Amino acid sequence: MDLPFEGDGLQDPFGADGITACASHTALLELDTLGREVALGQDLTQDLPDDEKLEKVIGLRDLWQQPARKRPPAGVPRQIGNWDAQATRAKLRITRAVQRRLRQVTNVSGKPITVLDSDGTLEERTDAFRACVRGDRPVVSVSASGCFRRWLATGDSTATSLSIITYIPGRPLYAATVTVNTALLSDCSGSWRLTLADGWQAMSGEPIVAEPDPGFIVLPRSLEHLAPGLRKHYEEPIFPRDTSSAIAQAVLGGAVPVAVHFTEHVLNSAIFPVAVGHGMVVRVDDGQLIEKPWDASRHLYKALTGEIAFGEEHVIARDMWAIHRVTRVLAHERQLQEDLHPLDAGLAEDDDIFGFRFDDDLDQEDD
């Protein structure tokens, strides 16, 4: 697939945009292949990578070296461990595919690119990312959030996503969120959407999405205990396994006007600059509002390098009104949860949550 970016990755090196596009396209292809293999079985005509061949041979050898009574019954593997292992292998398979792809192209730094995969903790990978930045070495982080095993086992497209963050010395950060259906890319100069069916689509100007439906909101599962109160203000609160994936599909690609994203970790939060690049407004954890792609890139860079704390809760919305509304609603519902008895809670009229008051209240103040 031709990339809509400067360079060809050979004689004319790629910048951060082309490198991120290569990584995102490769990851999207691997996710599509993994989904097909689970649903239809592995293509026996497809040659396995050498490392996977070795793993399968070693696994069979270890299995049949055990006494017969200790071997798992044929056709009944240890299911939970098997699916956990499949999820781990799938994530490693994606990052290795990205590594192979990026070794085939050149970049403007003239240096080989380090690809950070799922090995090690998020803190260890963050330290490795910062070391590359300090050493002026290009680096690409491919980090999975949500539950990969859940996606493999159920096909739930909101169960997981990949955050890809690219640093090329002398260039702004480039970020991408890759779901099982689409890849969304953004930096300071432009934003793109990629699907295997339709190819690359430039996202410019106002968000190219449907008219908003104010009855919906995307929220992390950790706020599901607030659902009864939230349904007074939003008819259909959505609590996905992975908020990044749900935001990419329902907010950036659908009609949901607002979402709350618990970041988990900065390496898992490419959706933050991607959303801003696609025309959304983000309220970060400290209350700061970010509307411009270059501000989002700068904020993410400072968080990645440890200059600032990234925070835990971001609100992503189409407009300021939606941000103010959900901020007031969440503050009100959290206060109700903290009160010992519902009658002890301060009364907050619905009109105040929407940012205005009844005329009767203003007349009483005038008296």
C-alpha cells in the first residue's frame, strides 16, 4: 500500500509520519490476520516466522517428554493458560512484524530505529524511551492496552487497542491509535485514518463524524459504580474494556460526543494527541484545556520525558459544552457516593449541571 507521506523509505527517507504509517499499517494487517486465524483457523500455506517455528517445536518436545499420565488430554489444553499464552504471543508477533517492517525502510535521522514491544513493565519501557530521546536515537513504542485475550476469545472490538508513539530526533512526536478495524494517526501538521478496505483518508478541518447524540458517553469501567446516577444525565453510558478503542470507534468515528479516558500510562495514551488532531478538545487531569495539535504533542513529549506528570483522567469531547457538562455531572455523582446518606447530599438542580439556572433563582437573588 502506498503511503500518503513524503519519502519512499529507500532513497528518500521517511520522517516521523512515514515511520508511524508503516508501523500502523503493519500492526493493522497483523490484527486482521490474527482475527481471521481465530475465526477460521491458521492458514497452513502461510510460512511461520523462524522464532515461532522454534517455539512450536520446543513446545511439542517438552510436552511429549512428560510421562503419559501428566500430559494434558488430547483436544483439552489448559484453556486459561493457553489463551493467556496466545495473547502474549500475539502481541509479540505484532511488534516483531513492526520491527521487520521498519528495518526495511530508512528514516531522516539516518540511525536504526528502536522498537519497544511488550517485554518489560510500562515503567521499564518508559525509561528505555527516555534513554533514546536523551541519546537522540529514533524510537517507536508499540503498547497494547485493554485485554488482548478478551479480544481473541470474544471478538470484542473495544477490548484492546495499540498505542504507537514515534520519536525521530528533530521532529515532533507522531502518534497513532490502532484498533482491530482502523488506525488513526496524528501530529502537529495533519491527521489520517486508515482502514484495510478504504485505504488512507486525510482528516482535516472539522471532525468528519456524524451529528452528536448527547445520550451517549464513553467511560472507563472503574466508574461503572456511578452508572445509576449517570443514567439521569446520559441515557446510554458505555463502559468498555479499553477506552482508547471505544473512543477511536465511537467518538472519533461515531456519534458519541464525549468520553472520559483513564490514561493508565502515558505509553498507552496515543489516543490523547490523536483525538486533538482529529478536531476534539481535551481537558487534561489538571484542568488544562488542549485544542491545538502542537499543544497536545508538546504535552505528550513533556510527559514522556518526565518533565510533567501525565495525570490519570482526561476528558475528550467535541466541544467545550460537553466537557463542562460531564465534569459537573461526575463531580456531583462522586459527591453523592462520598456522602453517608443520600439525604445528606447537597441538592444540585439539573439546570445547573447543564450550565445555567432557572429565572426564578435569579429573581430571588435580585430580591
